[in-house]
Amino acid sequence: MEKTSFTTYQKLVIGLLAITQFTVVLDFMVMSPLGDILMKSLDITTKQFGFAVSSYAFSAGISGLLAAGFADKYDRKKLLLFFYVGFILGTLFCGLAPDYHTLVAARIITGLFGGVIGSISMAIITDIFSIEQRGRVMGVVQMGFAASQVLGIPIGLYLANIWGWHAPFLMIVALSIGITLGIINVLKPVTRHLGLKTEHNVFKHFAHVLGTTNYQIAFLGTALLSVGGFLMMPFGSAFAINNLHLTQEQLPVVFMVTGISSLVIMPIVGRLSDKFDKFKVFFVGSIWAVIMTIVYTHLTPVPLWVVLILNILLFAGIMSRMIPSTSLMTAIPKMQDRGAFMSINSSLQQIAGGIASICAGFIIVQKDKYSPLENYPTLGYISAVIIVLCIWLVYRVSVIVKHKIGPKESVSETA
């Protein structure tokens, strides 16, 4: 068995990937809290906003599929740098976009590059860390999700309230330039996979990974996990303002408090995932998420403190699903297939999320810019059903992982 403690270099890698993930997640997540501002300032409908959100997801999904055949052919550090620089340029275009159609075009460009970064990071993690370490690693790296709520989104909303909706994107560009220098100077080449036998033809390699039965189960599970999240997320801020009667000034507080709680919850979930059965942690989180999703989507105007508490409880369930399920997914592919697997997995996640965003845009109805959103509880019910379906799929993934590792098999063979 490999040691489960981290080396100094591993700790540096975790920190670097976490802050990289922070900027990528923030770039995507900021669209939701900006939703009410964008719909009012650009005079667009819920359907148009849903398309603006999904444009990133679809382009990210397509990009990931195109990159899948090449993902195991190059140094993962070089791939990360290439796509991260493209992500920075796309985000810059978002910050300079003068109107709705230009913004959508800029989001497509950003998605083409940003959507692949997560899969590259997962492949790097899987190459460097053993299966016993990955729950904690995922807990820290995915803290980028929480950190974006604690720091990024509140600051972004504050800047948007002063200088307009362009400001958050320009802030992300400034942060990302510094992180690029960190990747260049800290991360070592990640090339172990290049010495392993793999299919030289990129199209055959893509077809092999896509056609492997065990991989297909993981792909389907990831897609459904994404659908459940994307249904509610795009209209979260609009629901809070128009239905719960929060103000634009209170919205950053909601994201900040929820994010701070997530920073506490995620490492705990990561440790529990490494200490106990990952599927059991996922199961408990899923049941909790179903309950809180139904409760939250049926809220009517309540005091701010009630919204804060319910948000914390809802995200506790969400985090308890994300971390163990992601850890299990990374254990599925063989080392020579990891880049392609992660790219396809990320692509299906993005495409499924894009479809969910568009569907949400059609389900949600708003009579005018200031009226309450209608049919939000419907999204909650659909999301709850999908969460239940995910339990069965992730269980199948956990069975595959247990058979693959086995009590006598060295963890290093899967790591």
C-alpha cells in the first residue's frame, strides 16, 4: 500500500490545481449571480439567458470530445497551459463584449478552452495521487467551487454593481495571468502515461475509450449528475431576488456565507470519503440533497437568515455527492486512457448541463423583468428524480472500482 500522506510537491500541486479550478469555476459560476443584472441590462428573456449559459457548456463539451483523442499523447502540463491561455483570452472577450450576441460568442470561445481544463486537472491528479489520497485531493481542489462563492462571486457582484457586468470577467483575467506563471514555474512535466502502450491513431483511441462498457457507465452517471445541478443553478439569483425578495446588496452575502460553509464542509467530506466507503457517503449526501432541493425550490419570501441556513444545508448535500462520486470516477480508467476518459467525461458533463440549462429556460417563465419566476418548484422535482437515478449509477461505478482494485491488487496500479 502507498503512503497516504502528501509530499511537499504534491501539496504544491494541490494548491496550484485548486486555484486554477477557482478561476475556471468562477468564470462559469458568475453567470448565475449575474443573471438578474444581465436579463435587465441586456433586456433579454429567461430563454435567452438560458442559452447564454448553455453556450459555454455546449462549446466546452464539443471541445472536450475533440481533444479526447489527443489527451493522452502529450505532456499534461503543456496541455493545461495551452487551454488555460485560451481560457484567459476568451474571458477577456467576455469582459469587452458590448451586447448580448457578442457575449454569447465570447462565452463559446471561453468554453472551447475552459471546458477542457477540469478534465486535464483530473488526469494530473489521477497520475500523481493514489486512490487513498484522492478523496482529500478532490475535497481541496473542488474547494475552488466554494472559494468562488466566498471571494470571487461576492467581489464580482460588488464590482458589477459599481462598474457593470463586464467587471467580474476582467477581474478573472487579472487573476488568471498570475496563475499561469505559477503553472509554468511550479508544475513538473506529467508524462508517465506517455511510456504506456496506447492506440496511436487518435480516432481509434477515442472510439476505444468511448466504447468500453465500464467507462460508459461512468459517463452516464456523470451526465446525470450534471443535469441535476444545471437545472436549478442558472436561475438561482433571479429566484432569490424576484421570488424570495432579496436585494442585489444581499445576494453577495448569500454566496459568501454559503461558500464559507462549503470551505468547512468539503474537506470533511473528502476525509470521510477516504475513511469510509465512498458510495455510502454519496448515498447519504444524495438523500439529503433530495430533501433540501424540494424544500428550497418551494420557498416563498422569508428573512435573509432563513435563506442562508437553507442554502448551507442544500450545498452540504451537493458537496457530499460531488466529492465521493468524482473520486470514484477517477478510479475507473486505465492510466493510458485517463486523458481521453477525463475529456469525454467532462464533455458529456458540459453537454448534459447545457441541455439542462436550455430546458430550464423553457420551463421557467417570467412575465416581465420584475415579476416572480414561475415553475421553479418543477425544476426541484425533476432534479430530485435525477438525483435518485444517480444513486443507482454511482453504485454500479463503485462496484466496478472495487473489482478493479481488489484486496490483493496494488493501489499503485490504479494510481
